[in-house]
Amino acid sequence: MAGTVLLAAAALTACSGGGDAGGDDKGKADAKPKAPMAVSVNLTGDQVKAGQPVTVTLAEGKLAQVKVTDAKGAELPGKIADDGKSWTSERNAPAGAEYKVEAQNTESQSAGTQFRTSAADKVNKVSINIAKGSTVGVAMPVSLVFDNPVTNKAEVEKQLKVTTSDNTEGSWGWIKDHSGNDRVDWRPKEYWKSGTDVKVEMHLNGVDSGKGGGLFARDYTTEFKIGKDRRIQVSLDTKKLSVTQDGQAQKTIPISAGTPGGKKASWSGKMVIMSKEGTIRMDSQTVGLDNAYDKMVDYSMRLTWSGMYAHAAPWNSNNFGRVNSSSGCVGMSDADAKDFFAQSQVGDAFEVVGEGSKGNADIGNGYGEWNLSWDQWKAKSALSGAAQNG
């Protein structure tokens, strides 16, 4: 519903020069009053539905300036159309906000109004995988998981921006997280370059996530740096783990991976060290393996949400370098695990190759997007699969 705001400019009236009734018009100066400025605003009242842009339209003439300001003085950015007849905000009006609209035309007339948006019926929130100020490995994607469903994926993706210090090529892609929630990740075309600075801006305040999802009620941002170029490869055939850093071989460690031929086999393919969790309790019943184990495990680093780790496994020492006999994880000696844990970074590339695995984990079961080709990954963008340069 549009509201029309009228503000009349002061009429210019002439005074009589005091001549007689039969005198000429010499003492008169008639000035024609300016017509009042009239603008309409698409949002009016105290219970405006949020999640839509603000549009200010001028009845006659051309707009010179429009300011839409909230109660804290922050302006809603926008642009005047080429014909000067209207102004539209670049972002939506968020929920629970009060705005003042001030418009001025090229005749120096002004008009103004105000409106208030109602509170959101439902609010969507975002969990971000990389904390501000972090340093991560070369395989770490930016991963955003949403509390509620996102059906307006293209509208949400338009508000996400990745800026890098070296114009890294990458793309957003939509997947289902292991939790079942909607998730969007930004993956470079190739692994990051060591030393790259990255900034992620999520201009989501006021954006509608679609049916069942609700409005976003805030913006988000994070910044991080890419650390050492460390890459790990586990060979199920040789039962060894090898580490390279900056392309140079660093260390080879004897290991025992998952038992082939069933639920206890390891996942294979390209993964990422998701987190360094240290000493944790591992209970096989939580991953569907009945009563196989329940123990405290040291130097644990997560590879999948479903419970595949690299960690110390001193109880299996007779099999390191000889037999894959674990319940799916990559185990090694205490000494090797301690050193490996100390040197590794969250975000390091971790690849499992060879025979006897149970295949690749689902993309959302960790960070499995590296198992897709670049074209396959770009196709998961809601914006026509177009790559985004940072």
C-alpha cells in the first residue's frame, strides 16, 4: 500500500503598490505559487511487513536526493532511477525497525514521512565455520549453515561476498549439511594460496529466506588468513600417511586405517581437517558400530561429521604399516600423533587413496566439495553456477 506525502512550498504573493482603483498594473507583481511536492512511499504505517525494498516515487519533477534513515542514524543505501522519478533502496527494510524518509527535488522542495516495520514472525540465523582472525589450511572452504530452510537461495546468495587479497577464483554452492540443514559453501577453484587474506561479508539483514525460513535479522562478517600449504595423503594400500608442505615431502608415518569390507572401512577421497579436538571420548554406539569401543582418545582431528578422525591409537600398534584394522579412523602411535597434531592446521587437505574404502562421504558430511570437478561445483550455485571472483 502506498502512502502519499504532500508538502506545499510557500506561495509567493505580491503586495499592491497603493495606486487608485482605476490605475494600471504597474504596482502589481503576481507570482505564481509552486505546486506542492508530492511523493509516494511503498511502505507506510506502524506495522509494515519487513523484507522488501523501500521505493520512493515522485509525482512530478525529478528527485535530487533521498535519505532513508533508521532510529540510530544509519542510512539505507539506494539509488535514484535514471529518469529521476523514483528511488529504490539497495537492501530490504529489516524487521522491527523505524525509518524516516526525507526526499528533495531539483526545485529544492522537500517532503518526508516515516514508517515502522513489524517484528519478524520467524528469524533465520547462520553458523559460520571460520572464526574471525583465524588462520586455516589451504583446503578450508567458507561454510554457512542455516538454522531454518532457505528456499530463496538466489536472493540469499546475492548478499554473500568473498573478497581476497589475490583475486582468488571461487564459487558458492548449495548442499545439505550432515545435520539435514541447508548449507552454502564457497570453494576456490583450486586450493588456496598460502598467505591469502580473505574477508566474507553476509548482508542478510532484512532478507527473506523463503517459505518456512523467516527473515534474517542481522548481517554477518568474518576475516581469516590462509596459513601453511600442508597436504596429507593416506594410502590404504601401503598403510602409510605422508605429509607435504609447500610441495616438499615432510614425513611418512605408519598407520592403520579402517577395516575393509563393511561399516568399519574408512571413507576415501578428498577431505579436510575440520577441527583439532585433542583428547575426546569415542563411543562406537554413536556411529552405529554397537559395542566395538568406548574410550578416551588423544590427539584427535575430525575429518567427517559422522565420526572419522585421525588420532593416536596405541592399542593397535602391532598393525601400524601392516594391516588396516581400525573402526574407520586413521590411527598412529602416540609419538607420531603428538607431532602430527602439533604441526597440522584446521583446513589442511587430507586425502585417502587406495583399495578397501567405503567410497567418498557425502559432500555435507564434512567438507567433501573437493571431490567434485570445478564445473560440477559451480553448477551448485543458485546464480546459474556463475563463478565469483574475490
